[in-house]
Amino acid sequence: MLTQYKIGDLVLAKLGTTPLVGVVVYKDIKRSRYLIRFSGVQQDYYAEDELMPYTPYENAWKKP
């Protein structure tokens, strides 16, 4: 029940077919959803199983 992420964590969220990096800004306990903000004007609610932790340097060293 909303224990995997805390406010301020970076996450990967799928928006359409493209995964986007966002930040957790709110936990809606009643709806079991996180509010993820992608930019100053773009945000949406996601269930915990729709998110993945994001590490900025994880993909930096992988070859294409």
C-alpha cells in the first residue's frame, strides 16, 4: 500500500507508449495512487505497479 516510493523519488512511468521520467509529488492513500509530475504542466496519477524506479546513471553506460 504505497510503500515502494516516497515523495521526491524519481520514477519511470509509461505515458502512452513512451516511458517518461517523473518525480513523486503526492501519495493518494484512499485511491492507492501516486501523483507523478513530469514537467511544470504535465502530471498524472499512477498505481504502484505501473511505475519503475529510475536511476539516472543506470542506462548511461549501456551500449545501444
